[in-house]
Amino acid sequence: MFPETTHAVQNQAEPRVNINEFRTNTPLVEAVAAYVPDAATTTLDEIGAHVGAETFQGAAETVNIHTPVLHTHDRWGRRIDDVEFHPAYHDIMRESLSYGTHSFGWTHAGGSAERAARFSLFAQIEPGHACPVSMTHAAVPALMGTELEDFWVPKLTSTVYDPRLIDPAEKQAATFGMAMTEKQGGSDVRANTTVATPDGDHYLLTGHKWFCSAPQSDAFLVLAHLPEGLSCFLVPRVLPGGDRNPFFIQRLKNKLGNKSNASSEIELHGTHGWLVGEPGGGVRAIIEMVARTRLDCVIGSTAGMRQAVAEASWHASGRAAFGNTLIDQPLMRSVLADLQLEAEAATWTMMHLAAAHDDDSADGQAFRRIATAIAKYWICKRGPAHAYEALECLGGNGYTEDFPLARRYREQPVLAIWEGSGNVIVLDVLRAMGREPHSVTALTTFLEGALGVHANYDARYEALKPRVQDTMKTLASHDASAVAALQRAGRVLVEDLAVMLQAAILIHHAPTEIAESFARARLGGDRGMQYGALPDGVAIDALIERA
């Protein structure tokens, strides 16, 4: 008889569940204390325990397996355009909104940084639902100061969740989506062909939108042309009185990731919309909304980095190979420390930017204008590679859909694409440098405040400063060939600005050993290309402990 040893499960890490995801995220705890000293940490603890619970993690897995289903017609052939979700999705949305992940920054003065922490904790475990949460949050500034504010903003900031498609006047709460891009234009929204014609106190829209996120929402911000130019409209799914607005969902997108969230193509045909802002002022109307959703892309990517390194270090703590626990193997320690260093920098940057969105001084607005774009480019682009390296730490387990890092690896790219892919963001940074020089002054002033602490930082700043000055001069010259050359090299400049921004934030606010480790690992010339190829002097033990 052979002993049935193959049926015993050995040398596998226990499931990483029932862990407080806030309290165990040391850099987030520290950043909350630094930027929001009066934060409701008991609530953040409550959220951390809730999203770390086995039941919530199970729900997150469920909604990514049982994905949204579109029903265009009922059994009698009537058009219904209904998106069906698993009940667990509605539970997650209800729980997330109840903690103000969409509204805390609007309902509490100076609440943007605490809202970022709350939002990141939910997005860490289930990122798909974060899309309608983010859009609901970002729609508020577009409506402020308009005739639509009094009716819609209280519903957008309510912590109630009501998924029923009924007359908005009968609802306490509402969620918003957006429909900006079209198949022939993408990010070039001025190429849109959707048009609007007056109809009494509002307009009728006709056109086709290539990406409409969260089509189950109560209303949408939509771009369409008027004779005065591209304009922004609020388009409800249900009209006052209860009739359905002509809003035809053509299909749901079959996406690489973001599976729990419904994204769609829609057709508008005589669809009722209410003007937001001035005729021809569509871009101006959505500019603050774009800034907020770009910030949420940073938060979402950062949340993904935290999930990735937490899962990787947990696995390495519970798995042995070649005579030792993985987390005690020198090479693995270098990889995990580097992954944690990336997550640290992203976390502190996320919180710094969120706090900056509550600074309405001229300098504060100028700083966040350029810094948000720079961070969006860099952190969101770092996300997929970071997720992959963490996935590899789990070996074959990581490559299966039974573990969350395969899902995270598929999720991270959307955050780099959404609200401006890499090239669009680089062009936007250059546009800010050319048209809003005050933004560059605010950024360089902040960078200069971190000088004198680390030699690597000082050397990189001295090399970067004349390049920034030359860029400003070239942009001011309007020399077409010189500007084209700048664009070709634009990614290099934005990458350098991004790592310097992160380093400065860490030097200003993070523990000394973390800031020094980042300066050595990201600003020196003696590191390799992959995670784990670290120079001497990095605080590996401290980073492992924080992971």
C-alpha cells in the first residue's frame, strides 16, 4: 500500500482573507496621518476590515465571473436596454457608496485625501465597480454653478444606492456615467459627429458613442456639437414623468479586464439632453471632471499595486523552496522590497495629489494641473508591469484565475488607457508647460524644496532644470519643427518629472529610510531594468516588513 501523501496539501500559503486592509497598509496609514490628521480612522479601520473579509473577497470574485448581461428587448419585442448584474455587484456598490467613496470629498471640507483612502480600499479588492463610483464623483464639479446643480448634485452625493431606472425625481440617489468618445475619433473628441438640436428648454441628440461606461447609470455627461461648437449635455436614462429616454445600448464591450463593470456602445436618436455650461463650452465643462477621473486612475493603479505586493509577500511568507521560506530567500526579498517601494511611492503620491485638489489657491491649482497629469502617466503605466512581477512571485498559482493577481494583471492596463493614454497625457503636460507656465513654476518650487537631502536627487534636479527651461523656450517659440522634436522626446521628460515628483513627495513626508531607498533605487545610475535589480543601500528589511 502506498501512503496517500499526495492528497495532503502542504507548502501552500493559507488564503489571504479576514485581514484589515487599512491597518496592514503601513504607507497608507502614515499618509493619512500626514495629510488628514483628523481623519475618521475608525471608519477607515471598518472599511479595511470589511473589504478584507472573506465574504467581500468572495463577492469580488463572483462579480468578475458572473459578468453583466445586456438585454436589449423584452420577450414581446419591446426595447428595454437593460443591463443585468449579479446581486453581489449591487451589494458591493451599496457598501462602497455608503462609505462615501464617491462623495466624501464634496460633503466634507478638505475631504479629498480621506476620500482617496476610502476609494482605494474598495478599489484594491474589486476595481470594476470603481468606474461608476469615480464617474459619479467626477460629475459633481461639471454641474456646480449650473441650473442643473440643485436637482442633481444632492442625488450624486447621497450615500444611498438605488439601481432602479425610474423617474430621477422619485429617487434619493443617482449614479452617473459618461459618453464622450466615438469610433472615428477616440481621444480626439473634436472629431465627434454627434449633434444636438434645440427642443424647447433642452436639446435632442443624435449620434453614436463608441465607449459609454456604466450604461446602467441614471444619467450621463455626453459631448455633442452645436453650431457654437462642441458642447456638454446631461442625458438621463429616464425622463421627467417616467418615460424612457431614447438611449439604445448596442452591445457591451468584451474587454481584457474590468469584467465586473459594463462598458458599452450606445446610439442616441432624438435623445433628450440638457446643456451643461455654455454652448460650445463642452471641453471647459468637463475639464475639472477629467482632472478628477485622472486622479482616480492614479488611486486605482495604486490600489492595484497594494493588492499585488500584499498577495505576493503573503504567498512568499507561506511557501518554502530550496530549503527556506521564499520570503527569506535573498533574491525574493529584493523583488518584494522593490515592489513595495513602487507601491510606497504611488501611495504617498496619490495622497499628496488628493490633498492638492482641496487647495484652491493659485499655486495649488497650478501644481495639481500639471502634477496630476504627470502622475497619471507614470503610475498608471507602472501598474501592469508591477502586477506581472507580483504575479510571478506566486509562480504557477499566480497564472491561474483562482488567485486574484491574474485578474489584477488584466485590470491594470485600463487605468493607463482611460482618461488619456500615454501619448495624450504627454501632449497634455507639454500643453500645460506652454500655455500655463505658472504650473511649471509651482512644480519646480515644490521640487526645489526637497534639495539638500540626497545627492542622487540633487544631481538629477540639476540635470532636469535646464531641460525644463529649454522646453519652455521652445514651446514659446512656436517653431513647428522644434516642437515636433520635443514631442518625440516627450515621454523621457515626463518620466523624469514623474520620478522626481515622487522622490520629492517622499523626501517631504515619508519615513527617511523610504525616501532614501527611493532616491537610491530610482534616481541613481546603478540599478537594473527589472524589479529586484536594486543597488546597495536600499532598506530591504524595512520594505519587506511594510509589505
